[in-house]
Amino acid sequence: MLGHVGGLFIGFLAPLITLLVFGKRSAFVDDQAKEALNFQISLMCVWFGSFSALFVALASGSWIPVVIFLSLMMLAWIGGV
């Protein structure tokens, strides 16, 4: 439980510490700590990939057509076009 809840506050360090400190005491704790660690590492990879894609999209200027499209849609919605 400590590994799962601690992941909310300090990321993958809580399940890793739980695995290293309490993993040898119980097979259940070992299994749950590994599961929590796997989830936290997967979540970290998804966050990194999402922010990388966002940075590339913003840096390349591909957001400009989206802004123009949304501006035209707002104008059409309020009756300006």
C-alpha cells in the first residue's frame, strides 16, 4: 500500500524503496511493489512522450492552423461570419 500511495507524491521512488526495504519480508509486498513500480515507470514514459510531442508541435508551428481554425469557428458561432 505504501508503494501505491507514495507514488502519488514522489513518483517511482516510493515503490522502489518499498521493494528494496520490505520486498524480502513478504511475497505479497514484493509483488505489489513491483506492480506499483511498473505502473509508475509506465506513467513516467507516457508523460515524457506527451510533453515531447507537445514541445515538437509547438516548436514546429503546427499550432498556427489550429488557432486560425478555432478563431473562425468562434466567429461563426457568435454570428460574425
